[in-house]
Amino acid sequence: VQEEKNKNLVLITSATAGNGKSYVSRNIAKKFSEIGKKVLLIDNDLKRGAQHKELNQQTISMDEFLNISENNIKNYAINDNFYFIPKISKLKDTFKFLYSPSYKNQLNYFKERFDFVIIDSAPLLAVSDTAILMSMTDYNFSVARHGLTKISESSQLIQITNQTGSKIDGFIYNAYE
């Protein structure tokens, strides 16, 4: 991903669960932070996200997410350059939340303050939330796992993104042996 001014929202998805999208997104965020980029990782798999367990954090509420600001952003720092926002728990209507002006305002807030915002999303074929997010991000990547992802699933993923007016910027081939 070439860094361009204001083109820093990167979504990582997969066709189905178990492809390693959370592993990949977490490691991309860590590697960017290690080369001096200020990076925010957001666990936006609102149904089954588990990044918080890998990073020893707690899930947060919708109100906590919407109230992240200059006053408390440091609470989400894992280290100097790596920040993490855990999954929002107990959301009643994820679709409505992701379409809300409040959510979009928070994304814009993050976009202005970080070199990269990496969004770990749900698998596209399983959850419609991901299609909404893809319309808001600058780059969309799908993780395909060696021996697991079927070509038909990747084709279906591309077809859905085209139908929704988004696109896949690339595939990350994971767990090749």
C-alpha cells in the first residue's frame, strides 16, 4: 500500500471465517508501527471479533467508541506507534450503527490522526457489515488461506464487492506451505 495523503483506511476481510484475516491485519499494523508509522487497528468484526484477546484488552461499548477523542486516545495505545480499538460489544443493530453519521465521524477523526487505520472486518460472505465498511475505506484486501479458501468463494467475494460499488485491491495469500 503506497501511502497517499488522506488515503489511509485499509480494510482486511476474507470470504469466510478461518482464513487468518485477524492475524494478517494485526501483523500489518504491528509492522507499520515498527517502521515509525502511527497506526490504529480497529476490530470491526462486530459479531465474532477476538483481537482483544490476542492483545490482552477488553471489549468496549458503543458509547466508549463514540467518545474516543484527544482526551482519551492514549488509553488505546499498545505502544508509541500502535493503537488498538477492541470490538464493540452488545451492539443491537450493527448495520444501523455502521451507517450512522457518528460512526463515520469517528472514522474521519481516526483517519486524520493516524498514518494508517487498519480495519479487521468480518468475512464478507458471512456478514453484510463488511460491504458497508468497504464503501468507506480507501483500500480493501481479502485474505485467502492456502488449502481452505475456494476459488468459487473468492469469485463470489469479487462479485459482491462489484455489485456494491466497491472493489478488492488485492488478495493476501496466507499460510502457504
